[in-house]
Amino acid sequence: MVDINFTPFPILTTERLTLRQLSIDDTQNIFALRSDAEINKYLDREPCKTIDDAINFIKKINYNVKNNNSIYWVISLTRTKTFVGTICLFDFSNEKNSCEIGYELMTKFQGQGIMKEAAQVVIDYVFQTLKVEKILAFTHYENQDSTNLLLKFNFVKSLETDKENPNLNIFTLAQ
Ligand SMILES: CC(C)(COP(=O)(O)OP(=O)(O)OC[C@H]1O[C@@H](n2cnc3c(N)ncnc32)[C@H](O)[C@@H]1OP(=O)(O)O)[C@@H](O)C(=O)NCCC(=O)NCCS
């Protein structure tokens, strides 16, 4: 794995999408995303309860990006600049030459192939730019939409589940 540096922030683009850095202007959308019961259904996280939770989350994310611990993109529609979701890479391991991927879409933007388009450009970025050789994804065994997405990219499901939460299947994509 080469040295990872997320400054300047790597903006990624696809046919329909711009993947850009999170900012304080995204507070309302982050609150909407992280307080939505349907989006959180299979996610092992503390939901946002207040706007302050969303502001603190944004600060924490950008601190981690600045320190090259993780990277987090807002997925927006290029034509209208609409915030439709997020995608991130975290838990970088030099030893295993790996990182983990996470993603979420506002419910009204699901079922349009948006995450497939975003994940493709992020996977290419991991393998070609970061030169990280393995991507892990942990997803709840009942989370069919997430599992379908991973299978589209030929992620392979491990026989073992997550030790801390056995409901999470572990998927791996190696270059
Ligand atoms: C996981 C998640 C991002 C998947 O979103 P998604 O919209 O189903 O994923 P995709 O972008 O791959 O879209 C696939 C769907 O779009 C349809 N589609 C429509 N237009 C398309 C196009 N131009 N290209 C590709 N697919 C298209 C596909 O047929 C497919 O629909 P189907 O599932 O009914 O067959 C979404 O369910 C989500 O945000 N869940 C909550 C958060 C979460 O659980 N995250 C995972 C954590 S591990």
C-alpha cells in the first residue's frame, strides 16, 4: 500500500454523479440520512437524534479525512447538485493491505443504479490510485439490496461471519 493522502480531496465523477467532500452545508441531509429508520435498519450505528449530532458527525468525518484515517464522499447528482447518499472507505490496514467500504442512499434514490455507479468509481480508486489490494464489506445477512450490490462486483462471501456481530456477513473483493 502506498502512502495514503486525501489532500487535496479526490473528487470523483461518473456519468451521472459527482462524489465530493462532506461540508457543514450538508447538515440537514446528513441528519435526514442518519435519522431515517429504514436506512438504519441493518446498520449497527447510533442514529442521529439532533442537528448537533449531525454537525458533530460532519466534524469527525472531516477530521478523519484530514488525518488520512478514512475518506467519505457525498454522492450528488451532477446536473442538479442533489445530495443522494454517501460512500466511504475506512479501517485501512497496512498489514492486510485492505480497507472497508460503507455506503447508503436516501430511500427515494434507491433502485436507480446510483450506488452501483458510485461504488464502481470508488473501487477503481482503491485499486488504481490507493493501490490497496483488498476491499472488505460487512453487511447484515438480511440486507438483500446491499448483498446484491456486492455480488454485482463479485465480492466473495466468507464462510465466517463478523466475530463481534454474527449477523454481519463478511464480503471481500481482491484485485
Ligand atoms: C445498499 C443500498 C445502497 C443499495 O441501493 P440500490 O439502489 O439498491 O443499489 P444500486 O445502485 O445497485 O441499484 C440497483 C437497483 O437499481 C435498478 N436500476 C435502475 N436503473 C439502473 C441503472 N441505470 N443501472 C443499474 N441499475 C439500475 C436495478 O435494477 C436494481 O433494482 P432491483 O434491486 O430492483 O433489481 C441501499 O439499499 C441503501 O442505502 N440501504 C441502506 C443503507 C445500507 O444498508 N447500506 C449498506 C451497509 S453495509
